Amino acid sequence: MQLYLVRHSRPAIAEGICYGQTDIEPVSETLGDDSNLITKKLAGNRIDGVISSPLKRCSELARILHADSTTAFSCDVRLMELNFGRWEMQAWGAIPRSELVAWGEDYVNHGPPQGESFQQLALRVNAVINDCLKHYSGKNLLLITHAGVIRAILSQALCLSLKDSFRLKIDYCSLTKIDYTMTYPHIDFINR
């Protein structure tokens, strides 16, 4: 399986707001331009299936990219971004400092209040990858998802600790490719 990972467009939300699993509307002011950019990045690569996070900032981009295609398309809730619980849609500066400090000390294993840890996100994302390896063997698959999800996938592919995966920069509308056809995953490129 050749896996192409795309991070969604920059959402139309003010800087400094904590968002993860919140659906943001309008999705993006640049959605059309971003879909053209991603199409150019994917040019010449056959895509046999598209799976998207159901959050609109991903699924609307995926639907545009898939519009003229006859390949399979689906959404999978396991590709959603981290659940920030009570912090969703709060300004980072308004979140109690004590909560941020506690979370920052071990965000891999501890989630925000009523949210999930990065380890919990990684477990659900790894289950998606295992399912894809079963169902898309020998095929090219496009996932439209979020930075945290892409980091978790790369962490598994690179045998990199989840904490160290935050050293990887994942830009909006970036393209990452992982080749699973060998005995171990091969990273063709990251954040293109």
C-alpha cells in the first residue's frame, strides 16, 4: 500500500483558539485554492481510495478532491483530531494554567479534562492503518486528516516515540507519503 496523507486547509478560526474535534464553519476561506494545490501535488499518482476525517475541514476538502473520481470514498471517525474535552473552542490563554502545566508534563498519557491523551489518539489511528493495510494491499490510498493524526501515523512508521513526533512539522495542505510495500514502512517524503 502507498499511503498519501494530507492535512486539511487552514480553518477559518482566530489564532490562539484550542480546537480539535470541533467542526469549524466556515471551513476555510481558501478551500478551492487549497484543493487545486493538493491536486497538483498528487498529479501523476493513481489514487484507489479516499478516506477522510468526518470533520468538515477535512471532509469538504476530500469531497472536492474526490469529485471527479470513481474510487471509493468514506469517512472514518478514528481519523478525527485529538479531543481536547473542556478546552475545545477556548482561548489557550483562558485555560487554567494549572491544567495546561499538568497536561504538558505528559500529554502522551494524559488528556485534557474530559478529553483524550495522544496515546489514545494513536491507538485509534493505528487501528485505521491496520485496517487499510488489510483492505488496500497493493493500492494507493489518500487520507485527509489532521496534524496529530499524521504525527501518530509517522510515529508508528518511523518507530519514533509519540512525544518525539511533535518534532515533525505538518503544515496545512501538506502531503506526506509512506510506502508500506516493503518489509518495513518507507517514508518517501514528509510535509511536501
